[in-house]
Amino acid sequence: MKKILITIILLVILTCPFYSAQKEDNNKELIKRTVMIMPFLNANKVAEYNYLQATLMDTLTAELMWTEQFIITKQRDIENEISRMNLTQEDALTIENAKKIAQSVKSDVIVIGKYVIIKEDILITITAYDVFTQEIVATTNRKGNVGLDIFRVVQDATKDISDKMKTRLKKVESSYFTEMNKLMKKQYQIDQKRKFGITNRIGLGITIPGAILLLGGTGLLIYDLAGYSSILRDVRDDYDKTGENREKYLETYNIFLALFISGAVSAGLGFIMIAAGIPLLVIKIKTKENKKVSFNINYMDKISLSLSYKL
């Protein structure tokens, strides 16, 4: 009996940590993903069907809310951000701009949709993009007739994308957002370093010291011409009147001349360094995206120089 009692006590002690850990796991808070639905694009601008933009937005919002799995970003906040960034609707729907808008309105899922009207047919395309993984997580295409069938097509398209999002964008723990934000910041820093190549770094290394020299030299010239020149003038007038203190006059004159030369050389060198550094700072080496710099010299009645670069 005593052995059985000891065994039971040991089992209780051993299972307590497991029970506590399991309970702790069960109590972890799961957070809904926040979805930003971009304004739908009437791709071929058939004015008669502009109303479908609002219809698609409202229907998709309702479908996503029915899942009870997502937080929907307010449409007014999205529109305000598009206006603040001074973007056209087409520009706002590019992934890069949409990601910037999503960051501003604190959304982590982007939904981009458009529809095309061709004669009596309509094609609706909707894509869901995960900002954190930078991947398309769901997409749908629905085609139908623009007559009475049009509302069935709208319902099918929004229902299909909603179901796919519900399956592929589950609720996550709060720590997920923290970790993914860290990864995004790290990736952004890597991308910036890639964009800012060795040529750009050399340009920056030349431009900054050049700016310091230009400012310092300009300051010396201003002090020398506007300030120290008055001291030289007083000493010279005193020397002209009395004929005394020649050494002081020569010393003052030499200081004036040294300040002037130092300021002029420093400012000139700084200007040259800036002129050499800025083209290197903004230059983009030719890539697959055809980023390049060109320098042209034309001679007709006069010489024309032009520097152009494509970002």
C-alpha cells in the first residue's frame, strides 16, 4: 500500500509541469490578421460599370467579416493615405506602393482586385498578398455575363477569395508580428545596402568631406573679407599716419592673406569634391531593370553637356 501511494505521488509530481505547460499553451492569445482591401480597378474604364467598385468592396468586406478571422482596415484610412501619397489608383495598386500604404494603416495583408468589361463579358481578378512573407497567398479569377449573371460572378469571386484566405491566413500569436517585423526591417536594410553600391559609397565618401571643406572655406572667406579686413585696415591706417609698427602691419597683412588663401583653397577643393561626388552618389549601375547613367556632349552652335540617370 505504501509503495502504491509513493508511486501515485511521483506520477502527480511528474505530470504537473506537463499539465502547466499544456495549460499555458492553451492560454496563448491568438490574434486576427489585418486586411487592407484596396479600391477595385475598373481596368478598361467602362463608366457604366463604375458602380461595381463599391459593390465588390462591400461584398468582399462582408465575406471576410463572416469568417470572423480578420480585422478589416477602414476604407477611409486607405483613401486618405493614397491621397496623402498623391498616387493615382493605378499607381496605388502596385505592390511596392500598396506595401507602403499597408505599413501606414497598420495592415499585414493586402487585397488587390480589378475587373475587365469586354462587350458582354466581365472578368474579375482578386489577389491576396501577405506583407510579412511577401508572397501571394490566394488568388481568384471569375468570368461571366454582364447581364443578370453579373452579381453571381461578384458573389463567386469574393466568396472564393475569402475561403482561400480563411484557410491560408490563420490567426497567429502576438509574437508572430514582432518576429516578422524584425525580419522585414532586416530585409529592408539588406535591400538598401544592395541598392547603395560601392560606387555610391565612394560618392558619399567624397561628397561629405567636400561639403565640410566648402562650408569651412566659405566661413573663412566671410570672416576674412568681412571681419579681419577691418583689423587690417585699421593697422594700415595707423602705419600710414605714423610710419611705425611696420612689423605689426606686415604680420596682420600676412594673416589676412593666409586666411584668404586657406579659405579660397578649401572652398574650391570642397566644390570640386562635391562636383565629383554627386554623380557617383546618384549613379545606378545598369541592371536587369535597365537602370543606368548616361553622359552626353553635343556640339552645334555651342557645346551642350548633359548628365542623365534613371532610378
